Amino acid sequence: MEDFKQEFLDIFYDNIDRDGADKLLDWLERSDFFTAPASTRHHSCQPGGLCMHSVLVYRRFIKILQAEYGDNWQEKVSAESAAIIALLHDVCKVGYYVKDTKNVKDENGVWQQVPYFRVEDSLPYGHGEKSVYIISSFIKLSREEAMAINWHMGAFDERAKSGYILTQVFRNYPTAFLFHLADFSSTYLDEKN
């Protein structure tokens, strides 16, 4: 997991130069961002999984941008925007998971206590919108960046039940759609539990 942390830091330092970025990175370093899981059971549910997920989504996002826009993809989405969106889309999960134990039967039918992560949300502000809220307290986001982060869960976001709002977001902010594909693809193709 240390390799993913270093890759995250390299991408951050090489691409993000916005006012407040240093304070945001300091906050991440003091938080559990680099040691937390990305989920409790769906993907990257091990310690360090949140950072790993963010880096893998970044890699996927760059591939998707290159496939869609070619070698000049940065004319459509800046390298800074791509890094901000991908690396920070799940900061809503900082301080979100707590180590605990649960009882599980082993292969012989004997109950054993095993470690797991449970959710303890001290800021129940949503998911994508919570990430936008947190990031915006450090750096100014463009509308395209905010939309991509806010709607990265796509149809898995409870707010998108009618489908109408998501159609409008993806139609008007193509980066949001492409980023949703990156997050979704990384979760199911790149991340093994």
C-alpha cells in the first residue's frame, strides 16, 4: 500500500497547484485517508484501500480521457482537473470507517470473531456532495469538477432514482459521465478483494 501512497503523492504534487492544495494535502496526511478502506465489503475493503482506489480510478480516468479525446485530451480536461477529480472524489470516506469485530462461522461451523470495518458517519452529508463540500473548504472547484465528483456514483446514487437529473448532468457535463465510467470500471475490473 505504501507504493499507492507514493503514487498518489506524486500525482498530486505533479498536477495540483491550486490555492489551498497544500492545506488539503496536509489534512489528508493527518487523517486516515491513506490507511482507511474504500468500502466495508464491495471493493478495496482492506486498510489503505481508499488511497489505492483513488490511484486506480485516476489511472482508469486518464485511459478513458485518452480513448475519448486522443493524445490532446488535456485540451478538454486539464491534467490538474483530472487529478483533483480522481484523487479526491471519495474524501467523504475520511473518518468514515471504524475497525470492529463480528462473529462468523468458519468452514467447520465454529463461531469466531473476525475483524471488519463498519461505518460510523460523523458528518452524514451524503456521498459525492460530501466530497465536494470537504474539498471546497480547501480549494475552489470548477463546476465541471464539482459535477464529476458529486455524481461519480451515477445511478447508484440515491438522488438519481428518477434518472432525469442524472441525464441532465451527464448530457451537460461529459467529464462527469467519463469519470463515472472510470470509477465504475476501476471498482469492478481493477480492484480485487
